[in-house]
Amino acid sequence: MRASFGVVLLLASVLIGKVSAGDGPQYTADGKLVRPVNYREWIFLSSGSGMTYGPAAEAVRDGNPPFDNVFVNPSAYRSFLASGTWPDQTIFMLEVRASQSKGSINNGGRFQTNVIAIEAEVKDEKFPGKWAFFAFGKSGADAKMIPATADCYSCHKQNGAVDNTFVQFYPTLIEIAKQKGTFKRTAE
Amino acid sequence: MRASFGVVLLLASVLIGKVSAGDGPQYTADGKLVRPVNYREWIFLSSGSGMTYGPAAEAVRDGNPPFDNVFVNPSAYRSFLASGTWPDQTIFMLEVRASQSKGSINNGGRFQTNVIAIEAEVKDEKFPGKWAFFAFGKSGADAKMIPATADCYSCHKQNGAVDNTFVQFYPTLIEIAKQKGTFKRTAE
């Protein structure tokens, strides 16, 4: 049996490509962001307790501080490790979850329970300010872009340590950004 | 230029293998567990605030509740999605981090800072009870097995919802285990 070098290389590149790429933003025909189904398998950057961002601010009112988990798509993460900043087609997913204290063997502190809200921040050259925000609610399959006049845009731009993002709250990325010279010192 | 089919297939399989496998436990010649260098790129299961496990219990004493981040190796996670339980060669990594409240724009709630302790729970048929625990301290490159008489062994065995693990605290895995019939109801 014989096969050409070109055919086999094509097969190899398709298989490898399937593993390493395809994690950029996908949009519906009318410009909504499609919620990435597997964002929980992306790179975890950090979580906070009782910290809130924009539309999820209502969540703390019941006295149970929510957790916010932040994930980024793997291809953007690899690029950040090399450059200290975010490439085009970066997606941050913010997952806000309710918390609980008493449950199973836990008698102190808090653990995570149900999803309260899911939001995204996307870097895409097609947006005038390059970055755009989207709110999926608890489980929306897609989301319209939040208007660029919303507070999240100005707050991220003014206070994000690296290129519109809160790297100051992502402990494994802080030193990388500082070494690469991309960390805005005034954000600390 | 010519290359044989076999050589190119070998190249392809090496490249693909590098991405998809090799995330099981590695041991030193004297049986210590080697700390996985890239566990922060594994699958994030959840984080808690002020929850402690075994040797990290001292961490809460300073009044700042630590966060505990739990990661599992990707191959074990894929197996869990299919079966509702953990295969041989599963590794859980528990990363305990200090917390801070005032910092940057944050004025309420808490965010994560430095590592306090790193621990592992490994499933390996070579251990008498199949599961074993290891404590790396803040940054140890390898760790001796914690003796099987330690509390962590009995507590996980008695109280873990699925096969020695606290799936009751991992919100995305609870329903999977219940659907597969592997969830111990008394653990809730």
C-alpha cells in the first residue's frame, strides 16, 4: 500500500489541528456570540469570592457571596505565556456561581453550587475597541453584544493590568506580564 | 523528496500523542510523586473559600480564609464523563492559596494570591488502598506518600461521594455521577 507524502501530512495536520485550534469566538448570522460549550475545560485563571463585575452585581444581595470563576481559551493562554498579552480571538469566560456553607461534611467556609450568570469578554479586531462583552444569563446559548457605552468597557480599559483584562487578579499570570513588560503598574 | 508512509505516520502519532496523553502520575526512583509541572492547565473542578483538607488546616488561623483550587488530569476527567467514576492513574491536585480583600479596584469580597500548599490524591493500582495522598508544601518538586494511617485516607473513604473523592463539591460532576449511578447519596 502506498500513500503520498502530501496526503499523509494533510491527515496529520488535520488531526493535530483538531486538538490545538478551533477555540476562538463563534458568532451567529446576526452577530451574537455563541456560548462555548466546553469553556469549563479551558484554562482556569482564578476565582474570587464576593467579587462582582458589571451585570452580576445583584448577586451579592442575598448575603451569600458568589464565586466568580474565570477561564480563557487555550490558544490565547499559550500566546500570553509567550508574549505577556492577549492575541486577537481571545475569549474570557466569567462564570458566577452561588455559594453554600453547610453541606456534606463542610461546616465552615463556602463551596460552589449553581450557576448564577455567565459572561464573556472577547478580543476581536472586528469590534471598534477590539474588546466586547456579552452576557448569557444562566444558560443562554448565545448572547448579544453589550453596548459599548456600558460600564464594563470603561472599567476594564481604565483598570485592567494588561490590555483590558484584570491580570492583577490572576496569580499565575502576574509575573509573566511583569517579565514581558506588559503589566500596567498603576493597576496594582 | 520522498518519505515512507511509516515514518510520517510515526511523526504524526508522536505529535498527537504529545497533546493527548502522558498526564498520569510519575514517580522518582524512591517512590516519591513528581509534582506535575502543568497542573494549572488541567481540568478545574471547583474552588472553595475557607474549606480545608488535612495538612492545610493550619492555613485558616490567620483570619484570612484560603482558597482551595482543585484540578484533575484531563485523561481521568474524560474517563469520568463517560463512566461517572475515576480510572487508574487519576491525579487530583489541590492548590491552596492565600486570599486578599483590598487591592487594585477590589473593595469587597476576596481574591486569590500566593500559594500556601499543594497536595495530590492519586489513584494507582500499586497502592494497597488504590488511593494515596502526597503533600508538596508550597513548591516541592516531589513528595513522599502520606502514611495510610493519616486522617485524609479515612475521611475521603467515608465521606467522598464518588470513589474516595469529594464530587459533592464539584458542581459540574454531580449530575454526571448521579446519572451514572456512582454517586453515594449519603454523602450529600
